[in-house]
Amino acid sequence: MEELKSVAREALDTFQSIDRAASKMLSERGLNLGALAVVNQATAEAIAANMHQRNLDRTSNLHELRRKPAIARLVIADEDDQQETLYIAPNAEVSIPGVKLCSYLNNAGKGKLASFNPGDGTNIKLPTGVRYFEVLEKVTFDPICETGDWDARPAIAFKPQGKAQSIKSLRAILRDAGVPEEEIDAMESWASSDQDDGNVFEGIAHQARTAMELRLAPLLDKFQSEIFRLPISSRIAVMGPPGTGKTTTMVTRLRQKLDFAHLDDEELQLVQEPDAAGLDHPDSWILFTPTELLRLYVKEALGRKGVPVHDQRLRTWDDYRREVARNNLRILQTGTGSGLTIRDDDALLAPGTLTDQVAWFEAFDAFQRDLFIRQIAVEAERLAKSDDARISIIGRRIGEAVDRAGGDILRLLGEIAGQTDDLRAFANGLSEGIRRDIASPGNGFVKSDPGFMDALVNFVTDLKQSGDDVDEEDEDADEDDDAANAQSLEGRKLAVDIFRKAMRTLAMSQATGRKPGATSRAAKIAALITERGLDLPDLSQTGRILILQRAARRIARAPGAFIGSMPLRYRRFRRSMRSEGKWYGETPTSARVAHPAEIDLIILAMLRAARDFDADRLLTSRLSPDRRPPILDSIAALRRNQVLVDEVTDFSPLQLAAIAALSAPSTEAVFLSGDFNQRLTVQGLRSEEDLDWSVPGVDVHSIAVSYRQSRKLAAYARALARKQGAIIEDRAPDYGENLGFDPVCGTDLDTDEKRAEWLARRIREIEAIGNGTLPTVAVLVSDKDAVETLTEHLDRELAKTNLRARAYSAGNAIGHSQDVRVFSIEHIKGLEFEAVFFADVDRLAEAQPALFDRYIYVGATRAATFLGLTCSAPRLPDELVGAELSYGQSW
């Protein structure tokens, strides 16, 4: 005890000294250009921005230091047995005479020793060389300052052998240590005088969750510490059972890697420039979660860790897919452009497509690459047959380049890039004559039929209102350079534009003998002309010129079209595969309709193609800046220095591969966390093979020490997993003391009234066990339509003790700390509560037979101490019955 008193006195004095030093530094001026002897005006703006960011980091770190001056005290010894005492700060260091202070997040120092237990050691790289250090003593703190006096509640002293010692209050230890009376809170001393014997005890008491938030340990274990300290250029997947600190490791890594002060020189070189979107490194990151509720949960955790967050950095894939596919990649229909429309209907795809997405993507990728090369070859042959000797030579050159490329598209595009100026000059030289010839029929129709234009305007209006103004036949045709301007046309100008495009299509069909499709705009406008007693013009000669012009333009545009026209080639692939009965199910009424997974496939194809394009130095060097395809810049602006994914197994291989392609080429930084046994989606990742395909070069780190659950609930979860055929390799922490309780079960609860009454009794039991404090409680409902009804009945039951039940059927809120939260099961991933109730497990077994075992396992592992199950039937489903699965009636 005397030793603890000495440590307590020293620690509290150190807290005060660190607080004062941080306050003093906050009052001082940070970095500025005036401190530099010489300022290069060409780089002054960038330097000033860098200084500004570092000042922001410094200020944030100092404020954090004032809130948490130190989180650990270590006594360490080097290889020469020289001992020293270190205090570990969360993320910053200040200079204090007589105190050695190290930042926990700094890789270049002794702070990482805080993750080791007494008796463990490691090599530390110091300015003088690498030396081995061993941890002799370790005390961790949760500092708190009330009315100007520092305390630690609790503090934990670890030992090389035996149980750790928990200290409820460091300040309470000093009451018997001869501390002057004025330094002790007299009222606190009096109030706790009858509890002195309980201030220090063996073991680590479980801290019940009283708020719905991720439990962020200030110190990670040595395995987690090694992971978050890996270089920023790493591709990491942290995989492990529930409660092993995967998300905490992710949050800690992001916090460290955003702060310039914690990056080494090699890392700084990778991120010192703004990214392609103009974002400085601290803003250049994006983190994905599978659900909105988990997004909010992680957002709150990041905020508590000192990471500034806004909604553009923390996303669900569903929202991100729609935004990017609509606004950046032009895959989806907009109000001013053509494209696909998302419909979440699995009948659009053949059975098995969603569970075999890698093969589906590779089939499309091979098809679209072959189609692209064949299109280039066809257009080159057309040019080669031209009467224009110069363009004929270019056509032959392109044809020879196709043969030389041997299927290597980037090599082919590199050769085409050298011919684009001549191709564009040829095509532009034909434009004036073509425009005149295409305009002529319309002018003639207006003269001979005064009502023609009104009829045309009405026709186009009906076409737009019906949503049938674009079809595949139209989209396969190329337009003039100013075609993009048509998106903003309306009324008569739009009618004229559509008419002239139809005349172009008609001219080329006459030249080739291939009629436009019956549902195409060209065919419909041709029908309108004949219905009004007018003769279709003979545009075959113009069509032959148009075909040459189109060929030249298609080849000249090939570098951009390889990526930008991916959606059109996908529609060709889909038509072809549907005719063969592969990959696709029922044919939708509109060719525009697409399943969300189809959009994922196109996004991935475009992102990977752009990445390959930018990585080819020869190709990019041959494209002058004004010839660089704009789509490349649009995609580059999506990339971030760090890309992170939580609950990665709920993402499909296509989604994850697309997310990985968002990492900046300079860093390639990807961080994933998840557990294959917790996959709750049919299309989610199923194996490490899926992971390797989606994120090439990923390094998988398995962690197994589970910190969330009591020993009894952890044993229940393991037994449940084994019964389902899964292999769980988790283990309790060395100092885990939370024995907990067996699960409880209520059967024959076949009405909401019965369920609510049973749940309310159990919740009151939990409150009584907690001496009147209700921890976080979640009720999981198998049917989202039943959430509101059960919540109403439960709220009435809980009102008797002034508690509330709140429904979160949409999974879009976190709620107040005292609320009993009622969720639909699809929102449970990644969350953690002190108590979890699973309502109507038998109905879930009937409704979700393919995923029932996973839902039960994931739901059971959300609970730290209390787990309850309700069943409408007289007995539980067979999956929940077994020798190792025991249940009580109450706690």
C-alpha cells in the first residue's frame, strides 16, 4: 500500500504539471512564415497551409493533453538494467523538468511500451540506436479533474505475476499518507470514509456501459499496437471475433495517421501534397460502414478520439454508390442525361449471381475488353478503306497497332494517342458538310408541312414524359462534339436536336443497310414523317461520310471511351448474356433498370481501368494535358490518402474492390476490420480468397483476445458458433474478471403484451443488479414491421419505473443514454450493449433460414453481460438447444 501511495502522490502531481505546461503552450504562438529566415514565394502558400494544419493539430493535441494528462505510468529498464520512470500521454508531449513524458501515438519513441505488460519488452529505435527495453511496472489511469483537483478513477496497477490491482480513486489513497488536509476534498473523504477498504482490490472490475458508444480503450494491447503503428502505405485487414477491439484499432490508427506529428519522414513524403481533389492529408480519408446506425456509432467514436468528422468522410456504400454513379461516373440517369435506374430486385439477376460476383465481373471484364478492341479494329478498317489517302494510312496504322497490342489495351491506347490530332482534324473537316446535309430534310419538311414542327415538339414531349426517350440503339451511336450540350436543351431546340440525331442514325442505316431498331428514336421519328405523308430523304451518301467521321472520332476518343463508355459496353454484355441465359434473371420492362450489384460492377470496372491508365507512364506521357480524358480527373478526385472499412464481410467482393480502388496511388492505404463468422449479407465476403481478390496485397492480421463479453457469455457464443460449424479462436484477456451471467429465455411469449411484460421484468432485474443504474439495453426484433408495436407495449411497461423504450426501425439514431432501444436485426452489426434481448427467435428462424445462425451469433455477441431470448413457441429452435447452451429463467 505504501508503494501505491507514493505512486498516487507522484501521479497526481504529474497530472497537474502536465496540465499547466499544456495551458502555457496553448497561450504561445504556433508556427508561422515569419519564423523562417528565407521564404520562397513560389511555395509560400503551400508552406503556410502546412503550418496552419500543424498548428491545428498542435492545438487539438494540447487540449486533449489538458483533458487526459497521462494514461499510464511505466517503470522500464534497458539492456544495461538502467531504470527510468515514464508517463504516457495520449497523443502529445510537453517538456516538464523532472518528468519524462512520451506520446502513446508516436512511433519514434518509448510510448509503444505502454501496450506491454510487466515482464514484456521490445526493441525501441532511438536516435542513438536500437535498444531493448523491458516493462517492470505499469499503472494505467483514467484522469479526471473536478473543482481543480486531479484524480484517476480508476487506476489499475499491473503485476508480472498474479492479478492486477484496481484503485477506485488515487486521491482517496492519499487520505492516510500524510497529505496536508487542504489538499484533500473533506466532503469526499467523509462520504467515502466507510468504504476505504474497498478503494484498492484485486482484479479489474467490469465497467458497465451506460451510454451507447464504442468503448475506446486509451491503450491497446501489444498486438493491436503493432497493427495501428504499421506504415501508412500498408494494406491491412484486421480479422477476429466480436469484441476483440478491431474497430478501436481502426479508430486509433486513423487518429495517428492523420497527425503530421506522428508520421515518420517516409510517410510525410507520401502525403505532404494535397490529393487530386485538393484536400490536405488530414482531410483526405474516407471510412465505409454497412449500415447508417453503425456509421453514426463510429462517427461518435471518432469524435471522442479527436478526429474531426463530417458526412463526406464517413459513408455507407448505398449512399456513396448512388452519389458517385450519378454525379461523377455518369452511370445513372439524371434529370439532364441518360443512364441506368437502380431497382433493388434480386429477380433481375440469376440465382447464384450475387454469391459468385468475382466470376461475374471477370466475365464482363473479358467481354468488354474484347468488345473495345474489336470496335477499334472495325473502325480502323473503315478508315483504311477510305478514298482519302492520308486517313487510309492512319487506318492501316491503327489496324497494325491492334495486332501488335495482342489484347493489351493500354499499349493500344498508347499508340492511338500519337494519332489523335490527325484523326480529329479529319473528322472536324467533315462536320460542316454533314451538318448542312442533316439539316436539309427538316428544312424541307417545315416548308411543305407547316404543322410538322408542332407535331415534332409534341412527339418529343411525349417521349420525355414517358421516360422512353433513350434506348440502347440510340446510345450506341456517336454524336458531334457538341452533343453534350443537348443535355440542357428544351422545347423547340430539343426537338430540333433529337430530329437531327435521328437523321444521322437514318443516314448511317441507309449507308449500311441496317435498319434502326423498332423502338429507337430514329425509327419512331421516321414513322412520324411517313404518317404525315412525307417522304424519307435519301441520306446514304451522307451516311457513308458520317461512318468515316464516326470511325475517326471513335478512335480519337478511345482513351476516354475505354473508361467513359464502360456503361454502354456493360449493356451489350447484359444483352448477350441474357440471350444465353447466363447471370441474369427476368428481363425488366425498361432496358435502363439495373440491380444495385450491376452498378457496383460498372463502378469497379471504371475505377480499376482508370487506375491502370494512370499507372501507365508511357500512355499518360503521350496524352497532352488538353487531351487527357476528363473522366480520369473525375475519378482521381474520388481517391483519398486513407480508405477504411468497418464490418468488411458485409460488403460484396465488388464493393470492397471498388472501395480499395479509391485509395490514392501514392499511399495505397487500405484498412479493413471484420469477421467472416459475422457476415449478415448473402453477397458479403465469404473467404480470404474473396478478400485477396478485392484488395490485392492485403496483409491479414488475426486477433483473438475478446474484451467485450463476460466469461459466461463468451463461452455461450463459442458454443453457439461450434454448433453452427464455425471455428472461433477467441480468448479472454489476461486480466478479465467479468464472470457475468448465463443467458435467460422466455418461451410461450406469443403476443407483444406478454413479450413486453417479460422484457420489463428482466430490465428491472438488470437495474437492481446495477444498484439502481441502468446500463445500455437493446431489444432486437426479427421483423422490422414489428418494431413500433413492441416498442409501444414495452414503453407502457417501463413507464411504471420512469424508463422509456424507443424504436429505431430505420437504424438512424443513437438515442439518449437511459432509453431502452428497440432495433430491427439488420442494424445490429458493430454495436455493443451491456444487455441485449433477442425477441421472437423462432420467427426469425422461419423468416431467415439461410442467415438465422449468423444473426443469432452476431446478436448474442453484442451483449457484454446480459443476454435474453424470447420465443413464441413452447421451446427454442433446434439451433439454440444443446448440451453447452444453458439458459436461466431470470438473473
